[in-house]
Amino acid sequence: MQVQDHAETAQLLAELRLEHRDLDAAINQLASAIGRDELQLTRLKKRKLLLKDHIARLESKLIPDLDA
């Protein structure tokens, strides 16, 4: 992986982690609300899981391949 690719991936990771934290806060707030929207809550949770998977894939790209 080139240095520029590494920097871009690291920047994207930071943005995705921030969005993941924001979703976590929104989910917690919505979950504790009276008369909460279960459909919206489910959608936010699904989006959060997709972000977690995307973050994991990007993190694995940052790990250098080692020759066995």
C-alpha cells in the first residue's frame, strides 16, 4: 500500500469511526425515548453494524502483509 493510499484510508477510518460513535449516541437516545420508533431504531442499528464491518475491512487493509 502506498503512503498516499495509507493516509486516505486512515482518514476514511477516522470519519467512519466518528459516524459510528454518533450512531451509537443516537441509538442510545432513541432507545430511551418514550414512544420510540422501533423501525428507525432498527435501521440505525443496521447502519451501525454495516459501518463496523466497513471499519474492520479498512483496518485489515492497513495491516501489512507478512511473507510466511
